[in-house]
Amino acid sequence: MIHTSDVASSVRPADRLRWPISIFLQVMVTLLLSGGVVTAQSVPELPERNGAGDTPDIAINLVQGATGAGEPLKLSSLGGQVVLLDVFSSKCPHCVDHAPHVAEIYNLYRQKGFTVLGLATDQPDRAEDVKSFMSKAKIAYPVGFLTAEVIVYFMDRRNHGVPQMVLFGRDGKMVKRLIGWGPDDDKGLRTAIEAELTKPAPRAGK
């Protein structure tokens, strides 16, 4: 399972917002139907484009009628880039505060090999709430709905608070996790992204 000691992590108890019980039940039901508990590697990795990695591919249903909507997005398609998974709830005050910062960071680094995938904890029938959230924050990157697989493989095992951001390097390995949002997080996140962007791209087929 994922341990916070495996990667850099910043958690402020006051900023935590627990998942709705429905999300927790969704995870449990999915794991039971899949035949057991899924265990993730000590340092989580994005699925590899050639299917050779330990992490299975995960399809994300994007918000229809919003930026980037269309066919489901496979996480393996993000390989080779510096990737930020940004988990949020459209009704979370801390998420409302942090979203414009993430949008600004995306616009700053998007031409340099950085991308963001927003993942809403809202139920699919609340898509209009998510679209409103995106509009207010001026989000230009794709946004989809959180899946149980993403929770199991990439989220903090002990703290399911939002906002929760998971940063991956060009090699697909997780390098940083942030839970909550505070004044120092913007600078820290930019520094981490810039450090990963200076690293060489992985070999073709990875």
C-alpha cells in the first residue's frame, strides 16, 4: 500500500476534507468485485504506454461538454510528461482557493512538457457543478471523474482529503504529494515541477 514516507508529502490537518461515504463505499465495492485488495508499489508509478509496468492502465471518463472532453483518457497516454493529478471537489472551499493556482501553473509550463489532469470527486450526475468550478477557476486542462483505481494506486492511504495533488516525473514515478493548500504550496509545487522538467525524457516505448 502507499505510505506517506515513500514520497515528499505536505499535510495540514486543518485543511483536510474527508471524502463522502459514497466514495469510500465505491472503493470497497470495486475491490471486492475485483477479487481482493489491490496493493500498490512503494513508489507509485503511472501506467507505462507499452503496458510493461506494474500499474494497470486506468481510463478516466472526462466531463462531457468541458475542456478536453471526448473519449475516456487513459493514464498511460500521459507518459513522458511531468504530470499533476489534481483531485478536488467542486464544493470544497480549499479546492476553490487552490484551483486558480493550478490553472496558472498549467498555463506557465504546458509548453515545456507539463500537464494536469483534474479528477473530481463529484458524482457524474453533478457534472454541471464541475463545469461551473472549471469556469470560475479558468481551467484549460482536461477534467474527469475520480475512480476507485486512482484512489488505490495513487492517493494517500491514510488521508483522503481534498484537494490532493500527486506529481509524477517524466519517468512516471511519483515525486511529490500535497494534501490541502496553503500560502507556501504554490512556490513549492512550481519548484518541484521545474526540477522534473530539467530531467531528460524517457526512452521511446516507456
